[in-house]
Amino acid sequence: MNYEFHPEALSEFQESAVFYESQQIGLGTRFIAAVQSAVDHIVAAPQSCRVMEEDVRRFLTKVFPYAVLYAIESDYILIVAVMHCHREPGYWHHRI
């Protein structure tokens, strides 16, 4: 199944990677790999995560305190947010 990022989700993903890279060389790359691993798991088994709110599901990344929030559409997976788990939990609601 294909996937695409909501434009705001892609932006927050990129900004977080830049932030981590600014903290330590290579950390941004590790963050990107963690999120990509989460997306790969989601694409392989989209129904495996429980529904969090409405039709949005959550997959937690490894090592980093982030969750990939996604919705299963008819022919693709929409990544709704790459959310830091300790900040404003409902900020992404307007995206669905």
C-alpha cells in the first residue's frame, strides 16, 4: 500500500530531524530512520495499531518520544502527524 504525508506532518517531520541534527551530528539521521521504520511497519500491517481517535491510529517510534499518527484511506495511508508525545496532544485534529 502507498502512503503520503499530510503537508503539515511532513513539515514537522523535517523540522524535528533538523532539530535533532543540530543537537548532535547523526542524531537527525537516526530520527529519520526511526520514523521511516515506523512508516514501513504501518505500510506492512496498517490494521495492526489500534484506533486512537475517530479513524486515526498511532504507532510509537523506537528510541525517540514520537508517534506516527495515520489514517487508512481507500487506496493509501495518510500520515496525519509525526507527533512528539509530550507536547500538545490534540494539535493535529484539524488535519482529519
